[in-house]
Amino acid sequence: MEDVLDVYQLPYDPVRPQVCVDETSKQLLDHVRVPIPAAPGVPARVDDEYRRCGTANIFMAVEPLTGRVMTQATERRTSVDFANFLRWLSDDEYAGAECIVLVMDNLSTHSLAAFYEAFEPAEARRLVERFEIHFTPKHGSWLNVAEIQLSVLCRQALDQRIASLPKLRAVLKAWHAQHDKVVVRWRFTTPDARIKLLHLYPEIERAAAGRVGTRGSSTKLAGERRRAIRPSK
């Protein structure tokens, strides 16, 4: 957790951009009956019945310091798909960067070994050296700015029936036309975590924190205990 929080405190550096990555699935659904659009004085009407058309995957990358948002829709989210998404970030979106500081969760496909499943060893090694990885802790994916932005995307654009991958990509393109950049104000820091999440730290840290400012009272209490058990003459 502290490792990720320290990344968010780094100053902006165009040759070492900080990028958060995450993905989500989207169930593809089609209408069984054509919806009736709204008219003056008449609300739109959509039948409850729908047809399942499979699922799709949406990769998202967010650069917190600049607000850049990048997405790709794919049929699957395998290790190979993930490797291709990272190569797209490396060679298309951040071609001028020396190293991309990447924040992501511990999903099984989120591994630099994915490059070796998708590309020849020389190409895989080249891409491995393009990234510096920082994983969010288990049950700590809320530290990932990309996951937060995916939630925004789902509420703003994906809360509707989308029947196919081309249609999904069209929806994402329309959303990007108005939301290609966002404002990220990350205020949770390591000192905040050591206060608000003290219960998550090892016991030795909590014991040390409990002793701060109480040394005098502890000494007094120890003296009283010694007097209480002193044998009488």
C-alpha cells in the first residue's frame, strides 16, 4: 500500500509517466423487441426481455497527473490480450517515455511473463524493460485510480444494452469524445494510512504507537504494581 501511495506522490516526469491499469467485463445484450423511443409527452419504452450475446472486456489506463484516459475493448482478457494492451501503451501512447511506472492489481494475467506468451523472447524482453511495476495489495484495488475511473465509465456509458463488440467500441469512442481527460485529486498519503489504517499494520507497530506519550504513566503503574506485591516485614 505504501509503495503505491509513494508512486502517487512523485512529481510529473514525461519520460517516466505514472499510469494505472485495470479492466472490467461487459455482458453483451441485445433487445428482443425494438425499443420505442421517447416522444413529446410519452416516455421511452424498453421491453424487459433481452438476448444474451456473450461478453467483452474493456482495458483502461489512466495517467493521474495529466488526467489522460485510454481504453481498448477486446473479446477476451487473457494474458496475451493484456500483453498486447501494454505494448500498445508502450509503443503508441508513450513511445517517447524511457520507462512507464505502472500501477495495477494482482490479477493472475497481470504479469510481465505475459509478454513471453504473446511475443518472441527478444520483443518480450524489450517490453519488460519498458515497465516498472507497482502492485496494489490484496483487497486493496481501491488504491488503483483506473478502477475508480472504470466505475465512472460504467455509470456514464455502459448502463445500457450493447449487443456486439463493434457497438461497444462505438460507445467507448463517443464517451472518449467528452471524457478523454479527467481531473484526479489524490489526497490519501502514507501518513494518512498510518493513522486511519493503523489496524492493518503489524502488532509491533501498534504497540509502539500505543506507547507514544504514555511512558510516564506506564512507569508509574509499574511502580504501583511492585509496591503491591512487596512482602511485608
